[in-house]
Amino acid sequence: MMLTFYKYQGTGNDFVIVDNRQGFLPKDNTELIAFLCDRKFGIGADGLILLENDELSDFKMVYYNADGNQSTMCGNGGRCIVAFAKFLGVITNKTSFLAVDGVHNATIDGGIVSLQMQDVDKIDEKPKHSFLDTGSPHHVQIVNALSEMNVAKEGAKLRYGLYGKTGSNINFVEQSTANVFNVRTYERGVEDETLSCGTGVTAVALAMFNMGKAESNNITVITPGGELQVNFEKNGTGYKNIMLVGPAKQVFKGAIEC
């Protein structure tokens, strides 16, 4: 079949997005989805996202990692599908949509999408890192000389060695100024460093505030692919009203035989 697709990116985190409201894409075909995400033989992307109908919200987001397997929440993907939904005319400037971790609210103004993430009940602080779930599991670790790190190698060690088969995303962080942090992320499912990870950026902001490294609840996180803002409210041992804010852009539209 000829498949019409759209390519979106959010701070360098890129996605193949398909309007699947008619339900024509075989969702259990892992090989097909991995092919579409393959940068040599397919389109190339960090993941694939389907926009589908939902009875109770504006639309449903179904997200797959580049390995073809359906995955947990993707923050940058969530921002990109909001931009796509506006492009299709499904929404205007506000939306409520269903993802794998529940309902998300979002707004879009120009090319900037503000996405409400799920509340975080707690952050586990260890001697050398923090661990938390922001829709996807994240290991957050402060390092020196971040720009010189081999993130793919060191991330894989932790992803498999510390977290086993299920794995975790691994974030390496270096503080820039009081409320600004640089981060590089190894993503499970992609099994490599990506230019940006939305749930990872969210995890970094919360972990740094929780550790007392940030003075404000409005934090800037700089990824290799660009800059994102995270703001939130403290809620007992956790956090609520967490917003991930940044650009989402359509790169191109195409068709591929598959």
C-alpha cells in the first residue's frame, strides 16, 4: 500500500506521524513500524505516532519506538501530535487528548506547544542519581564534562546493567546557571542518544528542583536539539501542573510504499 505520512520534529526529536482515524494502518505489525522509522531503508525517525479517534477526547495518540514496539508516553511526540492535530483541523488552539498514560491537556500558540504532563507522586533519590516516572521511566544523573561524554556507550551500560530488560531512559545532566541545565539522553527503544527527549527534560527539571539545584519552579533545559521550558507546582512529596513548553514543527509530507 501507499502510505501518506508527515514528518515532525520537536527540538530535534523526530517522528513519523500518520492520520489513522480510518484505522487502515496495521497497528500490530512491528516490522512495518520499524521499517518506517529506519533511517536507511525507510523514512527515518525516533518514533512513529498515530492520530486516532477517541470517544471522550479530541483524539488519541498511539506512540511506537523506533524498534517498532508500542511504548510509554513521549513528551516531544505529544507536542508534535498537537501541532499535527491543529494542521488537520481536528483542534484549534486548545486540546484534550488521550495517550497511553491518560488524558493530556495542551495549548498551541504559533509554533509553541504547552503540554501538561501527568503528575509525579514521588522522586527516588539515590546517592548518585534520581529516578522518577514522567510518563516514561527516567534515570537522572549529574556529570561533569557533559559535552565530552559517550552517551550511547554510558547510557547503554546503565539502561541494561542497572535496569535490566525492561530498562529506563538515561539522562546525563550538567548545570549551566541557577535554573538552566544541559542534558543529553539515551532513549530505550531507540537504543541510542537522541537530540531531545520531552519526558526526559521534564524528569531533569523535577529532579534538579527536588535536589535543591534549582531556585525556581520555571526551569530551562537545553538539549542538543534545542531549548525547552518546564514549569510545575510542588505537591507534597511530588509535583503537579507540570507543563512542558517548546516548539513543534512539520518538516515535510510524503508517501511511501509498504
